[in-house]
Amino acid sequence: MAVTVSRSQLARIVAAHRRAGRRIVFTNGCFDVLHRGHVSYLEQAKRLGDVLIVAVNDDASVRRLKGPDRPVNTVDDRAAVLAALECVDHVTQFGEDTPLALITLLTPDVYAKGGDYTPEMLPETPVVHSFGGAVHVLDYVSDQSTTAVIDRIRSSTTA
């Protein structure tokens, strides 16, 4: 099981993985209500390398990105659930709206995002390419979204 680590700890961990010749895959997201689509996406990301790092948005950044009713789960809870997944090697938290600072610090070999994006949409793409990394957009599980799950829960409690 992975554990949540700070940026500085993660930088040291990544350096050790690099010395061992491991390919580093990085992804990020809110992961507010983890569902099958998230798990599929993270498993796909892991197959792109040896080490999967997941950066999870903290509560304040989720509110900025998703609205005042989010997140449903705290960042510590979301990070703990992600860390429990077999495919996830390391979890860290970040408070910025994008993971650019983390990507610049860690210089992953691969930056993975879900299929609801294109590389051209991502502000991270030019940064990743600047140090020779690759950007992979992974398959999207079309019938799965956190917003849809939350909406179903809300509608069942108001009915």
C-alpha cells in the first residue's frame, strides 16, 4: 500500500527510483468519489511505466475547480483511498489549480490524463515535452463520472 508523502519526500523518492532505472508515471486529479472509471484510468496509467505517482487536489483547490459543494470527501480521505489501490505507488497532495509545479519538480517520464482531455487542452503538455517526457491521454469510461454519482445520490435523497 502506498502512503501519502510531501513534495520534498516525493522528490527524494523519485530520485531513488530514477537511480534504479524505473520509468515514472505521474497523474493528478480531484478523485472526489472514487469510481470504476477512476480505477480503470489509474490501472492504465500504471501500465505506462514502473512507478505511478498520483497527485490529489487539496480541498480548497477542489472547491475552486468544482464549486462550493465539493469536495464530498476530504483530501486525507481521498488520498488514503488512492493509496490503498494496488496500482498506485505514491500519493501526494497539491493546492494549486494545476500540477505544473509538481511536474516541474519531478520531471516524470510520462504524464497521464483521462480521455476527457486532449494533449492540446493541457497546460502541462509543453512543460512535460520540454524535459523529454511524454503525455498520454487514456481511455475514458464514458458512463462514469463523480458528478453523475453525486447527482444520483442527491436525487435519491430528495425523492
